[in-house]
Amino acid sequence: MNSTNSNNNDRPFSQRLLAVEPLPPASRQQLEQELSAMFQRELSTPRRLFFGAVAIGGVISGLVCAALALTEPDLPPLPRTALAVGSLFGVAWAVVAARIGWRGALDLKADARRIAVMAWTFTVLMMTFFLIAGMSARDPAQGMRMIVGGLPLLIGAGVYWLNYRIENAELNAQEKLLEVELRLATLSEQTK
């Protein structure tokens, strides 16, 4: 019995609620439309242009990092690896931003998560490179400057990640409330 409860509690609230009594097709369609409207934010022209600029910036930074990683003969392995990672992240940012700009809408669930994960992952990787390079620098003051210089970026990425998690929790709560409201409306219609 305990395994049944744990399996039941592992499923999202919306699935558990829908499993109790399936929604009629009209109510399910209404729920899906309202959820889609809640999770999709149409972009204004300036916002679309902003995502286009981010995509172009991602391509440029990816190309510059790749060119430096491939063409600099005296570059040590650590900076070469950091540049290669930077080029991959530039291309990833370009793809994500171009898709959002082209679509003209921001999916508050999927796109926001993708952006937050990329920002946090990139910053942590770059901070790791800064730490390794700073600790292996011949001049301790220069190494300390590298490490301290990366800390504001790490703090900023951490704040962005926390902000994303808070907004995601709010969206999940709104989704659950909408599902409960729709379920109650359906049940009251069926009892009339």
C-alpha cells in the first residue's frame, strides 16, 4: 500500500486530479486552451528584435570563440577548452533565441527553463575555468583578480536561477488552481 501511495504522490497534482474523474472533451479542450494562453507570452516587435539580436550575438560570439580556439598556436589547453565551451554556448544561445524570435512567443515553461539552465550552466563552467586559471597563475594577485572578477557573474546567475524557480512555482500554482476551478465547474454542471 505504501508503494501505491508513493507512486500516486510522485505524479503531478493535475494528473492525479484528472485520474479521479476524466474531464469531458469540451472541458479538457477549455483547460488546454487556458493553459496554453497562460504559458504563452506573445512578444512585441521590440522584444522579437531583442531575441534576434541575442541570436546574432550568439552566432558572433560562438564564431569568435571557435576561431580563437582553433587558430591560436600558443594557447594553453585550459583557455582553449574554455573557448570551445564558449563557442558551444554561443551557438546554443543563437538557436534558442532565434526559435523564440521566429515563433514570436515565449513559452514560460519550456523556454524560461532552457534559458535559466543555459545561463546557470555556462556561468558555473566559466567560473570553474576562472578558478583553475586563477589558482595556477604565476602571479597570485592576477589569479585573485580572475577569481574575484567571476564572482559577480556567478551571483547574478544564481539570482536569475532563483527568480526562474520562483516564477515557475507561481505558474505551477496557477495551473493547479485553474484545473481545480475547471473541475469544480464541470462537477457543478453535471449535478444540475
